[in-house]
Amino acid sequence: MLTKVKTIIPSLVALMAVTVAANAQEATFSTTNGSAVSTASLRGRVVVLLFGGTQDPQCRDEFKALGSLAERYRGKAVNIYWVSIDPASVSNDKLISPCGPTGSVAVLRDESRAGFKQFAGKKPQLPTIVILNQQGQPQGAPRGGFNPDSDLINELAAVIDGLLSAK
């Protein structure tokens, strides 16, 4: 009987790993210097993606909120990105300057909007915030819209803290 259990457990662990990988969502973005960042390469970390564009009048407030979140998780297994859905015709300088200094928030580009379409849900709205768990799976529904008067930082932090403590 013990031999069967020893045989079954590794099989179940392998099946669980395949199931987790199948549920993970993969996307690749480009950085402002042209290199690629894939969600697959970020597995093992909590990832916050805020999809937005330079046309968004609340862009500066979004960066400020993300910057506060980035400072809160500095040195922890958390990556925070502002993902621009602006077309390639928008230069990197124009991409960043309307929103102010990026500080500790990395900027990614999703010119084709493929990542945005994948993660934004059935009713896409800008901005959209998505949190990926350590397995690359979205944690909860995407959050659309941005209210600078909301308690966004603490709401996101509660999700991130839960993911970090579950590890």
C-alpha cells in the first residue's frame, strides 16, 4: 500500500503543476529600451500590471499610486508595471513625459494591445489593473477605472500581502 502511495503522490504533484501552468496567462511586452518582458519570466513573483495610455488625464495620479505601491514592496518578490497601450508612433519620451517621472515603476509597451485584450476582461476599460499570482494567474477580476480618492493602494496591498503570505 505504501508503495502505491509513493507512486501516486509524484503523479498528483506533476498533474497539479500542469494544471497551474495551463491556467497561467502568457503575454510578452517590450520595455522602453526595446527588450522583452514576458509574464512567464516573472513566475515566482507577484506582478501588478496597470494598463493605460498617455491620453489618460489621470496618468500622473496612476503613476503616483503605483510609485507608492512600488515603495511599499521594495526588495520583495513583487514587480509593478505601467503598461502603455499607446501605438508605436508615440515615442518613449512622449510615453513617459505626460505622466511624470516613473521613479520605481517600470514602463512596458503593449502596442498591439494583445496583453490588454487578454487581461482586461469582457468589458475593457482604461486604466485596467491586473494582479498576477506567483504562478502567472490573474488574482481576481481585472479592476477597471481609477479613482484617485479611493483607497486603491491598500486594496491592492491586501491582495499582494495575501499572495506573499500564502507562499
